[in-house]
Amino acid sequence: EQKLVVPNSNSGYRNSKDGEFLTEKDELSPGSVYGRSKVLGEKYGLEAGAAVARLATVFGTSQKMRRDLLVNDFVFRSQSDKFIVLFESGSKRNYIHILDVCDFIIQACEQYNKFSGEAFNVGLSSANLTKRQLADKIKEHAPNFVIKEDEYAKDFDARDYLISNQKLESMGWSAKRDLDFGIKELIKGYSILSHSQHLTGYTNL
């Protein structure tokens, strides 16, 4: 049997109203070419019977770490620059550790009949946070981290939403790694990498 799991993004949701949690039943309204292309890929995947994962913003270490991911970037700045300047600090996102993403894909393949033809929000329910809340959480692990706010830029796809993962959790799946786990892991990872390079000189993290 051919099994297909499509890793998508929850960026297709765009924005939610104050206090409103978006579910898989809510209309997708992507605000960027990236978001529109992901929504189109999801459509084709569902038509083929795939299990679709609408992933929250992923974080965690890897062989070649992605610095552009929000948690990874903020933790990096806490260790290198020791400060960060936030724009749109009140905008909200949901987050998920890469190992939990892997766990979902494995479970979707093992129980394919339950997941096939459906889209699922895949995120950490305790981590629907604003940018400022995320930075403050990192500061708990990096006390010297200085956080400032300045509206010097705009988010290119204007994401600002609360995401519900209830559909997936009602099927017995939930994320196991919280933000504290990921932040400590990233701090350790950046510390190891700094032994071979100056932290501020990384170009491929």
C-alpha cells in the first residue's frame, strides 16, 4: 500500500480574532505566495488520499540548523548578540518540536486508515504564544538576554493566530516536547557549535 503524508504549514490560516482558536474547519486564507503554494499542495494531497500535517512553526536542533525558524533564531540571538529587537511583538503563533513532527508522521503511517484523506493541525497546545511571550520564555533560560520592541518591520505573510490541535489530540496524539525542552536543547547545541566557530560567524545554521 502506498502511503502519503504531506507536511504542510498552518500559515494558510492567516489571522484569527482575539481569543479565537482556528480549527481544520476554518477557511484557509494565505497571505503570501508561500502560503498559497502550500495550500494548493495540500489540496492535491487530500485528493490523492494523503494525511496532511498543518505544522506549527517548527523548532529544534539538526545537523544543519535552520536559523530562520523563530524559536531557533531567538535562542541563537540570546546566545550570540545577547539582545533582540522585536517587531509586531504581539503577533501569535503555535510551535512544535521537530521530533514531535517525526512522531506524527510515524503514527500517521502506522494508522494510515485513520489519518488518510484528512488534514490535521500539528502543534504544541501549550505554545500558542506571542513573539514577546516566546522571548520572555527564552529569557528564563538566558537571564542576560535583553528584549526590546520597535516597529521597524512587518511580517511578510502577516501571521497572527491561535491554533487548536484538538482534532489530533482527540485521536490520542499529543506533542511530548515542550518549549523548555527545545530551548535548553538549542542552547546546548549552539554551545557545542561555538567550540569550532565564533557564534556570531555562523552562516549555515
